Amino acid sequence: MNHRNSSLVHLPLKLFGRYGRKAAFAAVGIQSDQQQQHLNVGLSPQCRDHGYLIFITLNKEELDPAHDYADEIFSDRLIWITRRGVTEDQQHYVNLRLPDTRVSLFVQSSSVLQR
């Protein structure tokens, strides 16, 4: 698999900016609308630069219990649990562990969804 060097990727987003899913997907060339519910769960589709978007919600008390994954964020690492039924040996999840794969993390503190 030929991945681009993540240092060469420029997304039109600012670090620590506030972006909803629709704007984040648009930045990587993925059109998002209400009919595409699969874009609201789990890992994003692979982007043109072979990178991925990950969206996590830290405080999930208002979410359906089926979406109460044990995500944790620390100063030096992220523990991210994706939807049920997905295993770490599936290709997109293997790609996440490759050193040159771009991963853009979007974190919201509460379950108020922005699309």
C-alpha cells in the first residue's frame, strides 16, 4: 500500500478549530448528508490521501447506551473503541497503526451532535 507522507498533507482546517462532521468531511472531499448515516459511526471512509477521520464524544450520558464506548483521551495517547462487530485485524484498522497514515481526531465533550 502506498501511503502519502503525513507531513505533506494539508487539510484546510485549523488545529483546535470547531468543526461539525459535515465540514470535516468536506475538508477531505467526502460529501456528507443526512442519508449517509454510516458516516456518523465508527471510522470514516478512507480519504483520498489514505488518511482517516475519527470522531469521539467524551461525555456520553445522553447517548443511546449502544454507543457508550469506553473512549479515553490522555496527554500522550488515545484509547478509542469503535462500533461493535469490528475487529482490529480489519484492513482499515490495520492502516490506522501504520506510521505514515494521517489520522485527524475530532473530539466533542458532550453528545450534542454537530453535523
